[in-house]
Amino acid sequence: MTSQEIKEQQTGYVLQSWSKQKGLKPIPIERGEGIYMWDYEGNRYTDMSSQLVNLNVGHGNGYIVEAIKAQAEKYCYISPSYASEPRAELAKMLIERLPDNMGKIFFTNGGADANENAVKIARQYTGRHKVFSRYRSYHGSTFGAGNLTGEPRRYPLEPGIPGFVKFFDPYLYREKIHFTTEEEASEYYIAKLREQIQYEGENSVAAIVLETITGSNGIIIPPKGYLQGIRQLCDEYGILLICDEVMAGFGRTGKMFGFENWGIKPDLVTFAKGVTCGYIQLGGVAVSKKIAEYFEENFLSCGLTYSGHPLACAAGIACLKFYDDAEILDNVNKAGKILAKELERLKEKHASVGDVRYIGLFSAVELVKDKKTKEPLVPYGRDTAGVMKGIIGRLSAKGFMTYSHENMILIAPPLIITGEQITEELVKLDEVLKEVDMEI
Ligand code: PLP
């Protein structure tokens, strides 16, 4: 097919996620290699978002491709009730990389069903039904995960599931109360959450679900003491802590899992994306030894046809080995320092940049109309004029590929990117921001 035919058939027959369908102009991609992709005309694009923050090792990773091929030659599928080498090996490798309180893995197809199954497991284990999650969060778009989600992608699912309670996140850049330290802010948020749990009835709360670091809603990094405070609250009330590591996991923040940055141990960890880097889709829930032990004698009421798909697990094993062999965490920490420096420079220089937030290679640029008032460049949930889409389009025309959410540009390149490549790419962002400065 020609590039034009692909585009026409795609827009003619495929419903594209999160979009008004009319006027869509998807770029047909012919091939990818590392952090780059090429269209059929030979134009090169740099992937500055690792696709949907999942293609952590970039395109064309030979290790992963070979592992999938080798497994495909043995068998492509075997039901979850059989023992399968790639499934067994990946589960063990994951448990070895998780904190020492973790016991077993329940595999899913992606992140949304990982979160839904984590909630089901927490309800079965605790015998309680309520689940707390935060407003500025995204946990997936299926019915259950979409109800855990706090931001506007939840609205089409309303009225929501009874017992799904929302609480405020520590979004300090936009907090109206002035705190002198991060610890003070954490104390405030934890105290409010404690109060809310009491009002809801502490004995009815099964779990608190958190993106350890809020991802698509703007890389909101927990203030010092916050996650430790949540952990304590959970322990005090017998509530399970579910950390959603779908975006933050697998090296993105410079640690294997995001929560390691604060030294806490969750009861359940949900993961997807970076476990296979999207070479084949896979997700899962890691549960603590205590929870795993509970299901020795109690029936686990969870199941999926593709739980632990052998091809996906083979990809996962190769992926985890690649993270180790290529010393990915070292690269994230090195390249992350350069990204941080460049982002701070952009914040200093541009009137339209209200805030930059980053950890490892996980970052966001928050755009404002006015630095002092912090008025967002587009109103929350209502960018009807398509201002952010326009900015993303201008970046794309320069070959800088990423996406936005609300008034934020997400920057989360593949974890193999070099410092020089980051500097080279951020020049393009600098140029577009200069134009935005003139328009505000
Ligand atoms: N949780 C988080 C933090 C996510 O960012 C996402 C997707 O972006 C999901 C869950 C849902 O994952 P999936 O799209 O694989 O269902």
C-alpha cells in the first residue's frame, strides 16, 4: 500500500482512541529503529514519549524480537492452567525485582485489567468493598479502571461504581495553601485523607490505589513523607496499598519501580507497558506473600484467556534481561540529569512555562498564560479550541513526537536515549515555546 492508501484505510475503517474522528491525519510509519521512526517519504521523527510511555527500549530491539520468534516456534499459546516456561520464568524474575514482601504474579493483558484485578483481589482478601483513588489519576479506560480514574476520562462511565471514593492529590504547584516544607504538605494531605477514611467508615475500605508518580496527569511527584504517610495509614486501618506502576515502573524514574524512590513496600503492584515495552501487550498484578498465602485455601475469582500469554512472557523475559545487560538504570540516571537541566533552562527562559517536573526520564512541561497567576494555558478538561493539539502539531512538524494532556506536554523518551540526543531534541521544544510565549 502507498502511504496515502494506508492513511485513507486507517481513517476510513479504524476508530481512533480519545479523538473526534473527523479530520484525523495519522502519520503512516514505515519503520522504527531505537528512538527514531520514519514515514514512507523518508522523514525521520524522534519518539519523545516512548509512544505511550511503554516503548522503553525503543524500536527494533533484537533481543526481544528473537525471544518472541524462538517461543513462537515452540508454541504461541497455552491456557493459563498449564505450566509454561516463559510464564513461570517471568513471574520469578519479576518477584526477584520487587520488594521482599512480594509473593506471586497474576498476569493480565494490560494496565486497566491489572488495576481491576488488583481491586478484585483486595476485596476478596479484606472482605471490604470501598476503594480510594485520586482525582488527578488515570488507571485505564475499561469500566472498573475507568471508575478508579479521577480525571475527565472517567466522566463517560458515570454514574460510577458505588464505593469508589476519590481524594485529592498533593499537587503542590497548584495548591492554594502555602506550606513551608514538603513534609508539612504531606502531613496535611495525610491528615485530610485520614479524616475522609473515617467519614467513609474505616472498616469498609479495602484499598487505596495510587499511581506512585502521577503520569499522564502531569508527572506529579509525591512530596517527601507522603507515600510513607499513606503506607502508615493503610497499616493502621488494615487497608491494602495498591501502587499502579503501569507508567512509572521498569526504570522510567531511574529505579526499577517508582515506589523505590521513597522506600515503601506496597501490598499489590500493578504493571504493564515497560514489562514488554509493547513488543507484545502484557500486564499484571504482583501480590504480597500474605495475600498469595490467603489464596492457598481461598478461591481466586479472577481469570483471563490470555493470562500469562507465552509470547508476551517471552518478550517480558528478554526485556528484563535487556534492562540489566544494557545497564538501563544507569543511563536513565545520567540522561535524566541532562533532561532536568534542559527543562529548568526552559522554565527560566519562557513566559509560557509555569512549571517543569521530572524524575529520571519521566517529565512534563506545564504551560500557563501567566507565570504569576498560574492560569493554565487551556482550561481544565476544556481545550475546545485545540490549543494544545496545535502545539503538539508544531513539535511534530519539527520531528519531535509526543503528546499532551490538559495544559501539559509530556516528555518521556525511550530509556536508551543519550544526553546529546536530549539536548538536540529540546532545541525543537525551545523553538516552539518561543512562539507560544508570543501568543499568550
Ligand atoms: N495505569 C496507568 C498509570 C496508565 O498510565 C495507564 C495507561 O496509560 C493504565 C493504567 C492503563 O493501561 P492500559 O492502557 O494498558 O490498559
